[in-house]
Amino acid sequence: MHGIDPQRVAQTIITALEARQPRNRYTVTLQSWLAPKLKAITPERLWDRVVKNLIEPSFPIGIR
């Protein structure tokens, strides 16, 4: 199976719905928790290069 476990997503949604004072954002994976922290301490040009390298290989051939 690929992607995030639906049970984890559902539990996160339930947590948000039941919170007395819900937060603006909830993270489901370690990557979604860590990415904003890394972005805050990484120079912008380097961050852009990292994101570009993560996204580019997923495009089908000929769409660049």
C-alpha cells in the first residue's frame, strides 16, 4: 500500500474535531511535521532546489 494510512488520517481528524481549542494545523506524518521546521532554517534557494528535486522525478516524461 502506498500513501498515508487512512486510519491515521481519520484519527487526526477526530482529534481536531474533538479538541476544545483546535489548532490551525494538524500533522499526520513525521515528514509533514518536520518540513516546516526545516524550511524555517534552510536558505530559500537551497529549499527551492530540494523541493524541485523531490517533485521533478514524479512528472511523466515530456512534461518538463
